[in-house]
Amino acid sequence: MDPSLVSDLMIPGSSKIVFLIMDGLGGIQMEGKGGTELQVARTPNLDRLAEISSCGLLDPVAPGITPGSGPAHFALFGYDPVQYNIGRGILEATGIDFPLTEKDVVARMNFATVDPAGKVTDRRAGRISTETNQRVCQKIREGLKPGPGLEVIVETVKEHRGILVLRGEGLRGEIQDTDPEREGFPPLEAKALVPEAEETAGRVRNILSQVGRILADEPKANMVLLRGFAKHTRYPSMKERYGLNALAIAAYPMYRGISRLVGMTVLSKVSTLDEEFKALEDNFAEYDFFFLHVKQTDSRGEDGNFDAKVAVIEEVDGYLPRVRALNPDVLVVTGDHSTPAKLAGHSWHPLPVILHSRFCLIDTVKKFDEVSCIQGALGRIRSVELMPLAMANARRLTKFGA
């Protein structure tokens, strides 16, 4: 759908929309467990909500495409994930309130461990502490010589994660990731993906060579892996596109970053689920769109821990009555993508969605899981189509045409 169509049809209103997003929610059946994580989980509150709502399945990008967290969330907010394929570095930088400029190219930086042969033995450097990260970043700052016309900034995000910012004139972001995304292989070369990015790629290669020498004596964080190169630009806000005064409630920096990029107000002082749901209650009168992000479902899936993911789903189910007590005009419950414990990573599998409002078409779905929801009134749709449906159910779109 052309995003300008929704913008042209939006009308002012006071209705409230809540998006409760369990990151990595979708799953697949795992041997010996009796179903998917959602099928096994005891979710009486989610099941009751499904009974009085429209349900379906979401494809974050398209069938068969495994999405990253950035594109998957942009799609949820109605931004085409192919058009707005935001680099991971930009998301991490905005997540820690780093002041980006239009001269900046940014990459997500993972500290990693390499052996004497230069092969990666641990892509996360043993999940070093944030304090160690800060010390090693300072070590890089003190030892790095960027070269003329270039400023290089390294900043800690959390644990093994950080950002690398190149600031200067004429920089390009079309550079290949250096993370091989598996152990036992050397880091990839920072290659230009278009001829115009060759000079920038050469500067990145020089930086990485220096970093390898600077960190050579570190026991764990002796190399960095770079992902998601991108040049900073501005994106249309939720206010501009939908007329919504939006609030993001998220504990992890990257998801706060995504929210800032689309113009949401971000609450940064939340760390536990209880704090997140209380923040929703405390701020419910002040905003009309709420993005509440639960990270732990994705983390447990990436760990390959089926039972722990089930436990997180059940914990979130226990908070649902508090959300419903607020009586939002539209309540959406879903995830950004699937992270089956069986695969211990993101996957291409569609994930279930509930859309509840006074005006939704109630279907025959009785349980909130991947298999049940395919029978729902929403059918199988792309995530980017969810936001217009939420807007319509909130009575925020006028009629198209005469």
C-alpha cells in the first residue's frame, strides 16, 4: 500500500492504540515438547482475547524471508521494510541517544575473540561486561589514527555491543558486513558494495587493521566485527504519517533507537517487565499510541531454550489483564518475527497476531498460537499492513473516494 494513502485518509481523534510486541514470538514444533512455544504455553488471558478478536499470521517482510529486528519493527509501524532497510548501526546509535549527523556512516560493532590464525572463536567475546567494553573502547580511542578528513568515534552500547561512527564528507554506507556470523572463520573484508563506496571501505579496512593491533593483548575482546553499515538520514515520523502521539516503552537500546527514528517519545528508564507495564499505566493518559516491547522471548529463543521462552510467554500473559483494564480502543498483540528455539535464531516462519477493538470482525480462533491463528479473519498478511488496520479500527481513517 502507498503510505501516502493512509496519510491522506487520517483524521484527528482521541482513540488509543496499544501494540504489545513480544520479540521473536513465533516458533515451530520442537521434538519432545508437544508443539510450538505458544502451543505449549499456558496463556488463558491471551486465549480469551483471541476469542473476541480478529486473528491471523504476519510475514514481517515476505514469505520465506528471514528478517532482522530493524526491518521487522519498521514493518510493524507501517514502514515498508524493503524501502526503509535501516542499518543496525543507526538503530544502536539512536538507542543510546548518540547525536548523529548527516555526515555520519554508522556500523554496529561486536567485540569478538580471534585465535592466532585470525579465525573467530567467539563472536561475542564471552559476552564481556559493559565495564570491560567501556575500557576497551577507550583503548581504541587512544590508539587509533583515523587519517585526514575523518573523525572516528567508538561508543559502548551494552556488554559486547558498541557502535563505530565514521564522520566526514562524502562517506558512503554501502559496505559489506565483516561479521562472518559463525565461529571458525576469519572476519570478512569490508568490501564496497557499490563503486562510490570504495574510498569509505578502504578507510574501514585501515581502521580494522589498527584495531587488531591495538587489541592484540586483550584476552577476549581482541577484534571487532562490524554489521549494518548505513548513512544517517531522516525518516517520516509517526505524527507526520499517522497523526499519532506515540510512546515507546522498551528496555533494550536498539528498540528505543527504532522508536526514535520514527519520532516516538521514548521512556529509557525501564528494565523489567513490571516496570514496562507500569509505565504503560502511568503514561496512558498522555499519548495515543503505545509500543511496549518485550525482549526476553527473543533472547530465550536465540539461546535455544524452549522451556525458558515458554515461561516468558506465560509471564507476559499474566500482565495482559492490566493492559485490558486500561481499555485501549485497539489492542494488538504479536511479535516482530519468529525466533524458534529449535533454530536458536531468527526464522522466516509467520507469526500470530491478535487485533482487538469494538469494531473488529470476531472469528472462530480460540487459542493464540501459530496454527490456530491461520484460521482467523485477518488471514496471512504482511506486517506492514497491520498499522492501517489498527488505524481503521481506531476510527482514524476516513472513507476513500466519493
